[in-house]
Amino acid sequence: MKAPAVEEFFRRLSEQRPEPETELLYGTVYQLLVAVVLSAQATDVGVNRATRELFKTVDTPQKMLALGEAGLKEHIKTIGLFNMKAKNVIALSQMLIDKHGGEVPRSRDDLQALPGVGRKTANVVLNVAFGEETIAVDTHIFRVGNRTGLAPGKTPDHVEQKLLKVTPAKYRRHAHHWLILHGRYTCKAPKPNCPACAVIDLCAYKKKTLPPAPPSAREKQARKR
């Protein structure tokens, strides 16, 4: 996709959602970190359902340790891989206390050193909590990048690097959320909702379903009879 098309692509997405936000519910940066860790291979809706009661009382790593791994599992047992996730959340909470004074670090390296935190999770925290221009490539963004031709790549890292390269500077702050929401609600798998797509004419997808053509003058006249 050429630069003018990329510019128009993001302009239209930004027009749809001027101030996009994560759909994960949280109150503190620590809660955001926990929610993103829990969201791996799970939906935001499912995570929000599991953390709704948890986050009413647990908003710091100290309170998470007081709850304990068994207590955490009771809250998140409806989420996939909850045993491993509970173990990681307890371990990262301990590391935050031991190495960062109980605060979530702003450094990518420090974030990725936490148990259960990979590049995607770090990117989400850096973007949402600290306003950094990162793009966390999940399954939705990977699909949109490849399907539309915006940033094709064989791996999430490839797609991320291409997106960082082609996305105009003024759109980088919110690019992550525009793309993820577009993938979640319009450019869906396996069947995208092409007729509702704001960037259908810019998209390189060969199997797109075009919206119905407007009726001709003859057809309009026939309907009146």
C-alpha cells in the first residue's frame, strides 16, 4: 500500500473513532498490566467478566500477594490457561515489589523481564498507560495488516515493524487501537464485513464482498409501478 493510501486509511479509521480506547476494564496501571496478561488467548469480554470482582479489592501487587495464587484462581478460573496465568501474575507482582517499588516500570526491557509479559503485552502497557507510540500486534492486527496489504508479514514482529515504518507520525499514538477495533468488529475472521468497511476501496483483499450497487433509474421507476 502506497503512502497516500496509508494516510487515507488511517484518516478514515480516525474519523470513525477519534479517541479509541482499550476495551479491557482497569483502574490502575497495575490492573491494566494484570488484565493484559490475562487476555492472552482470551477475549476482553471474558477477562472483564473475571476481573470485575477481583479489581474491586485488588489494585496493587501487595494486595495480589495477600490474595494469593489460590484466591486469584477462583476469580480467573473461567479464563483459558488460568493456572499458568495465576502463577505468572503472582510472580510478576512479587518482582514489581522487589525490583520496582511496587510500581509498573515504563521500560520495555523491565516489562518484558516480568513473568508472563511478552512484547505484545509490553506494547499495550506502554501505549495505554504511558502514551508511547507502540503497536501491539495481536491476531486482529496481524490479520488486518496482511489482509488489507497495509503491512504484510509472516510474523507479528514483521507486521509490527512494517506498521511502525508506514504509519504516519500523527496516527501512531492510536494506530494500535484503530487497527485492533477494525479487526474485531469489521475485518473479522473468517468473514470480513466488507460492506460496512470504511477503507474497502483501499484494501487489497481479493475476496472482499462489495456492497450492493445502488438501483438504476429504470429499477427505481419499476419499483414505483
